[in-house]
Amino acid sequence: MKVICTEKSQILATSLARALKTPVVEVKYSRFPDGEQYLIAGELDDETIIVGSLVDNDTLVQLILLIDACDSSHNQLVVPYMGYARQDKRFREGEPISARAIAQVLSRGVSEVITVNIHEEEVLNYFSVPARNISLARDVGSYIELLNLSNPLILAPDEGARTFAEQVASAGGWDFDHLEKTRLSGVEVKMAPKQLCAAARSVVIVDDIISTGGTIATASSMLYKQGAKEVFAACVHGVLTGGAYVHLMAAGIREVICSDTIERGCSKIPAANRIAESIKKTDVQKHKKV
Ligand code: R5P
């Protein structure tokens, strides 16, 4: 078995290979003069774990090309950050179901797919091969434990992320809640914890994705007005688009914490061990069935 990866998932893929005690295939990436991508892989194996977070369109092409380069191998695909998963429905007439379109393309040439904290688990059904999702909620909780906060309050930015907040909070038996929006006027919206009070507390806002940081920055400013002692932001996928990190810092966030499903300077939570655990577990199950 060997691991192979896209350009933007090198660190996670190498850690995964180390956790699985298996080599990484070197890949040379370049472009043709017209901008088309080219790659050439080193010595391949008859069993390959292909790793690539869907962080941009170039990565999507790299994944398609890698899967094709490994076409004489039994391939497992690991997509730690499944981009396009938020467009999981046709919200308006004329739209594509982007998650379905991407999942179908990536299913060709692989025997199974693993994602990490995919935005909607239903998206897994769009792959035409078995697909499963693993969660880093416990790992986010373990990182928060290292911060040694006294009696932290774990907050989801909305009700949809409440279960994730609950799972994170279970790491330390901490309080958790979700933020509720109340419209005060045509232009004014208040965000506050639904049941608990943030005053004098260390608050950690947790979500699957931080994209523009807008949701958490607004929440942070409001929580400080409600007397919060300090506010942290933690997520699995640090998309951090358009100056999001600076925006969060300007809103008084003490620390931005994310995993390395997207490799960033603030990637403090490694995903490799959890992915390796899942791969090893299914390998054991497969061997039991034989
Ligand atoms: C959306 O449903 C996700 O779970 C996140 O809440 C969202 O992507 C955060 O977006 P932003 O950082 O742009 O506020």
C-alpha cells in the first residue's frame, strides 16, 4: 500500500502515511504552456490511498488525474475537506447540485471514499462507491483542553452546528449551547446564546467551516458586549477566504484554531491519526469477512 497526494495536502498525506507505516509516492506537478496541468507519479503500488482536500478547482483536476494515474491499483480516496458540499441541493431552479456532480466525478476509479466532517452527511450518498465520514470533534475538544480555560462555554454559531458543539464539549464535560439570532429592527440583529449566559466566561465558538469568518466575527463582537471574558474560534476546515483570519482577530478572537484538512498556519489539529484509525479499522473488518 502507498499514499499519493495533491499539492495542497502534502503535510496531511505524509502524516497519514507515517501513521499507516506506508510510503508516499512522489509526484511531479507542472503545467503545459497553455496552463493545463500535468503530473507524473513515481513508482506506484497495487493498493493506493489518494489524498486531496478539495480546496480549489486545480485540486479537483489533480485528484482526477491522480486517480487516472493509479488506474491499475485498488484505490481508496481520502478527501479531508470536501469542497462544493454546501451546494448539496438545488436551492433555486437552474442551479446544479454541485456536491452530486463532484462526488460522481470522484467516484470513478476508486473503490471507497473517506471524508472528514463533511458539511452534510447526505452528500456521501452522491458517491457511487461506499463513502464514510469521520469527525474531528473529539480532537477539537482535546485541543481546547490544552488551553486550560476555566469553565469554558462551547458555542455553536447556529442550531445546525449544535451537535458538533456538544461533541466538542463532551471532551471536557463543558457547557455548550448555540447562538440564536433575534431581529431587533430592519437593520439590527442580536446574537446571543439560546439558554446560557456568556458573561465573564471563556467562550469557544466551534463550527465545521470558517469561510469568510463573518459569522464568528459578528458573534464574537456581540459576545464581548454581553460580557464574555475572551472568545476563541475553532473549526475543522479553515477555508479562511478573503482576509478571514485578520477579520477574526480584529473582532477580538484570542486564537483561531483549525485542523490540517486545509493546511494553514493556524492548523493545530492533525487529522491523520483519526483517518488512519478509520482505514485500519475497515481493513480489519474486510479481513474478518474473507
Ligand atoms: C455553513 O453552513 C457552515 O457551517 C459555516 O457556518 C459557514 O461556512 C461559515 O461561513 P463564514 O465563515 O463565511 O461566516
